[in-house]
Amino acid sequence: MEEYHFSPISAEDFDEVSKIYRENFEDARWTDAFFKKALNDPDTVGIKLVDEGRIAGMLLATKGIFLTHMNKAVYSRILDVVKDKSVYTAGMIYVIPKLRCGGIGIALFYEILRELKAKKVDLMLCEMASDSNHKYPGESVLRSNIPYLLIGEYKNYYHDIPVDQAKPCLACGKNPCVCSAKFYLFEV
């Protein structure tokens, strides 16, 4: 794997980080409030790869259990497994299109795990959404190299999240969304 040089994401990165999420992810209405809080929280762990003076890849992990869609059954299942362990939730891995498929995503993942290990964190929760073919891109790479526990797969997990009624989901093309989600806990 190629060696990358990562640096911490800080509150000064707010405008660029928020813009990346608004432009590249389905429901980005929450981004400004979330990133303002997360980037000013000393417990948040964020890393970035800079290319040509801009963020080319990034990953944030926030302390606690956070789900894109609050589902009581999923949340309860996670709590049953986690018990008294310290948990961080990873956000979406972002890599600019021209650098995708070059190992940056998995390098970001390993780097965030190293940062969390230094903080004595036990587990990292990851929510993985399916693509339009109900497949999980990148899943086999993560699962083959890092000890994990699959919490479960939940069909049509995002179907009742309020979205712009005029727009179908970017992944499945449906409105409401029919994408599924898998939840993993990775050992740090």
C-alpha cells in the first residue's frame, strides 16, 4: 500500500469539509450544524489528505454511537453488544474522484483506527449503506483485514428519512429510498 501523509482536521477546515459533504452526499442538510459541533469537540478525531492545497480525502470519528437514522432496534442491538466499552462512530469516508480506487479510503480507515487506539478507544462503529445494486462497496476490504462484528443488515433502512420530495435517492434512484444498511463494530 502506498504511504500517505495525513494531518488532523480542525475547526479551520469547517468551510471546506461542509462544502464537500453538501456537494457529494445525498442528504447534506445536517452538515453545517454537525460539523460546527464536531470540529470544535476535542473528542472528535478527524484526518485529512491534502492534494494540491485542497482536501482530497477525509474521515471523522465522533465519540459515542450515532446513526444516520435513529432506529430503536438497531440502537438497542448495538448497546447490547457494546456494553461498557468506549465507542466512536466513523463518518463517511470521502476521497476525491480522481484519487479513488488507489487505496486512500482504506489508508484513512487504518489511520483513524491508529488515532483511536492512541485515545484508548475500544470499538469503532461503521454504518455502511448499499449502492443501487444493493451491494456494499469496500466492504470486503474492511472485513478481510480488521477484526469486526457484524451487528446486522437492515433492508430499506433509509425509507422513512425525510428527503426532498422532488429528488430520488442518488444511490438507488427511488423515492422513497430502498437502500439497505449494515452496521459493523471494528476492534480498535
